[in-house]
Amino acid sequence: MKKFTLLFTFVLMGIMFQAHAQIQKGNVLMGGDIGNLSLGLNSPSTFTADITPKAAWFIKDNVALGAYGRFGISTEKGTGSDVRYGIGALGRYYTGSDVEVLKHGRIFAEANAGIGGQNLRGPGGSTNGLELGVGPGFAYFVTPSIGLEALLKYNGIVGFGSSAYQHSLTLNFGFQVYLPGQSTANKVKSDVK
């Protein structure tokens, strides 16, 4: 019976909450982004992709802090590979409902800082050191707890290697799951009674 009650509570939570409920204090964001995806249709021996898993906790309404990891690779047959990597902290700020573009969408800003590197084949060289990024994004909630995202982000790496600074502007697409924290679950339980 307890399992049924718990399941029923989570189903009700999914029905009752709108997008703004998932960016409340105590909730958790988990997911990732895919960017710079290229399959080389003209040249089938080329492949490029960046994958960035993320996890964050909402420390207050609309504000999340967490961590990210990043791995990217570009390969072309016969010429070697470019590798990009990083790990660090991230922060997000979501706009309020008064700035909604679509009924179930929110604009947000994301910034990150960590340790990363970009090792390029050929004369492009490599840079390893402090990784910084910032940019605006848009999250559209297809369900109250699942968001599809687009993020335009400026990324830079400052450090050492054959090049002291490398930077890029990327368009990333992501999928995030917004999990309720204990305070949200308690609120749902009290509303159900």
C-alpha cells in the first residue's frame, strides 16, 4: 500500500506542477548537452561531437549551482583527432514567469568555471588550464519535469601549452530532468491530504 501511495503521489505531482515548480529551491537538475555535432556527409570519414553531462541543485528559486563534465572529439581519417575536455562548477539563473516566451518555456543564463583543455592536431596546438563559459539559453518543458534546451555559449580556455588562449562560440542542444527535492515532495503530500 505504501508503494501505491508513493507512486500515486508522484503521478499527482507530475500533473499538478507547471514549469515554474521544477525550478524551486531544493529541486535537482540532471541531464546534459550535445554540441558541435557533425557527421561529415560530404566526407564520411569525419566525425565531431561534444557531450556535456550536468547536475545541479536549486539553492533558491530560479538559481541552481552544480557541476559539469565535458568531452569532445573531432576525427578525420588519416589526420588524427582533436580532443576537448573539462570538469568544473556551473551556475544557472532562470528568469521569472513574467518573462515567459512560451507558456512552458523559460529563458536562463548559464556560466561555468573549471579545469579544461583543447588539444588540436597539426599546427593549432593545445591549451590546458582555466576553462570559462557563459551564455543564454532557453528551456522548453515538454512535461513538468523534462526540459528540452538550446544554449548559445561562449567558451574560453586560458592556460599553458603551445597556445595561451583558445575560444569558441557553440550552439548546444540538451535534455534535462528536473527532480523534486524533499521540500517539494512534502508540499505535494500536504496538498494531497
